[in-house]
Amino acid sequence: MGWRERIKVDPMVCHGKACIAGSRVMVSVVLDNLAAGETPETIAAEYHIGLEDIQAVLEYAAELAKERVLPLSSGAA
């Protein structure tokens, strides 16, 4: 099963934000927790989701990164 089956956007759930299918756990919440150093196992237990859902979140985020570029400071003065 790929990320398209695990990540859903429904305007009636979480104001249309991307969520793990069948839940109200937003993709951004999982990514924020991973970025903060939480382990996938801890996140899965805390939010009652599977490790496969966390993998789907990462795959979804990777797809988004291919489509959009955020300007970064070059550090040059």
C-alpha cells in the first residue's frame, strides 16, 4: 500500500489538512514530532497509528518537496 492510500484530504476533517486515513492525525503533526527527535515508535504509540502510516507521511512529504521550492538564504552578505 502506498502513501496515496494512507494519506487523505477531506474538507470535513481537520479543515482539509492532509491526515492519516481514518484518523484526525495530521501529516504536519507527525512531521513536527519527527523533526523534534521523537522516534517513529513513540509517535505511533502516542497517536495510535501504525509505523506504515509514518512511512507514508515521509513519502508524502518527499513528493511535496519535489514540487515546491522554498527560498533559502545563501548566507552571503
